[in-house]
Amino acid sequence: MNFARFLHLLGQALWIGGGIAAMTLALAARSEDGTVKAGVYRLLARVHGVVIAPGALITVLSGLWLTMGMARRGQGAELGEPGLATMQAAGIIAGVLVLFVALPTANLLARVAEPDQDGQLRPVFEKLRKRQAVVSSVAGALAVLALVAARLL
Ligand code: HEM
């Protein structure tokens, strides 16, 4: 169980740390011209694929492993405690958003991040960027809620 716990904390560090770094870069890129913005979003796809999404996957899988371990040890009643249940629900929803929406959107953004001769990005880039901002904010808020629920409730 110690290894599952270690994986659970490692996953959270990658996921939440990578998410904050990505958000910082995306906000900083707002005031840059199209060429710089395009480069930033191409690199952000790498951060999503190598850091954030694997972090979310490791967190959810190790969380399920910890849950099964508790059930096997007869700690089923503790699984119904509000802090734990909130962490599990918020963590699973956030994980699904990261893996099935934010990751594919980051890859699409990288693909369309090609400025034209005037350095302008296509309207589809702006549409995807807005979608990514909303989805990542919701997933990030749920991940932080899971952390607060696990530690403080
Ligand atoms: C962003 C998502 C999540 C965060 C931030 C989070 C956070 C935490 C933290 C801080 C702990 C305490 C670790 C320790 O003290 O050793 C923990 C334990 C645990 N987590 Fe999560 N978690 C998340 C997602 C999940 C998910 C999706 C599940 C299961 C479906 C889950 C199941 C568990 C279980 C069963 C424990 C062990 C509780 C115990 O031993 O009392 N977690 N989590």
C-alpha cells in the first residue's frame, strides 16, 4: 500500500504542478504575438502529453488501487466518509476531463498553431484555446478540491 500511496502523491505532483506551469505559460502567451503564441502552444502539447496527462492517469489508477486495498481490508465504511468520497468523485471527473478533453485539445491546438504570413493565427486556434482554458480551469479546480477534501475534510 505504501507504493500505491507513493504513486498517488507522485501523480498529484505531476498533474497539479504541470497544470499550474501550463496555466502560467498560457497566461503569459496572451500578450505575445502570433508566432510566439503558436510556439508556446506547440510546447504546451508536450507538457500535457508527458507531464499532466500521465500525472492524472497515475493519480486515478493508484487511487482505485488504494480504494480496492481499503475494501479488501474491511475498511469499506471509511470509504463513505465525506472527505474521501469527495476526493474520489472530484478526482475521477477531473481525470476524465484531462485525459479525454484537455489532452486531445492540446494536441489539436499544437496542430493548428501555424501563423499566416502576417503572423495571425486562424479563428479555429482561438476557438480551441478558449475551450482549453475552460476545461483546464474546471479540471484544475476539481483537482485542487480533491486535494483539499483529502487533507482538510
Ligand atoms: C486530483 C485527484 C486526487 C487528489 C489530489 C488526491 C489526494 C489524496 C491525498 C492527499 C491522499 C492522502 C495520501 C496520504 O496521506 O498518504 C489520498 C489518499 C487516497 N486517495 Fe486520493 N486523491 C485524488 C484522487 C483519487 C481518486 C480518483 C481515488 C479513487 C477513485 C482516490 C482514492 C484515495 C484513497 C483510497 C486514499 C487512501 C485513504 C486512506 O488511506 O485513508 N484518490 N488522496
